[in-house]
Amino acid sequence: MKSKCVSGVLIIGLSVALATPARAKSLQTTGDEAVAAVAAVVAAFVIVVTLVAVHYSKKRSVTGCITSGANGMSITDEKDKQVYSLAGNTADIKPDDRIKLHGKELKSKGADKTLVWEVKEVTKDFGVCQP
């Protein structure tokens, strides 16, 4: 009987010790951690969206007149007047034609740092360039 009483007293004592009320300070810390976690997720989302937007906003087409020179064919962009040497699929491209090319700008590997346009396809052929 004595051991049952001691066990009961220990159980009650342990229950009272473990059932301490939550302090407001610990709730505030948990709230601050939740706010920090949400802010980190939002910041990561903004960074990913920005990187995707920058990637897909890169120039994908160029329109202008084709010229032939010693280094091959080139195109002068009508919008920004940049001159690009042509590389890639240039089989359907003729000098003195005004065309729209789909492709991408490449880094020049030469010492002269000329801009290079890698042609994927001719999007539209407008005919002969007008002077």
C-alpha cells in the first residue's frame, strides 16, 4: 500500500511539474521564427522569378539587312543598329535581303569581340533591302 501511495505522489508531482503554463516570451519567439521563415520563402521566390524573367527576356530575334563581307555574312539590327556576324543555319540567307532571324546572341571567341548571332531559322523574309 505504501508503494502505491508513493507512486501516486510521484505521478502527481511529475504531472504538476510537466504541466507548466506556456510563457508569452516563448510564444513570441515562435512567432518571430515563423515570420522569418515566411520572409525567407518570399525572398527565395522573388529571386527565382527574377532569374527566370531575365533569362526569358533575352533577345530571341533580330530584323535587318544582310550584308556580305570578307568575314562572311552579317546583319545590322534595325532596332539598336548592332552589327552581328551570322553563324549557324545560314543556308537560306542571301545578301541584300531584309529578314527576321530567330536565334540567340553568342559571345565572340575572337580577339576583335564582334557580336555573333547564331541563326536557328529565318522567321520572315521581307525581300530586297530598300536603300
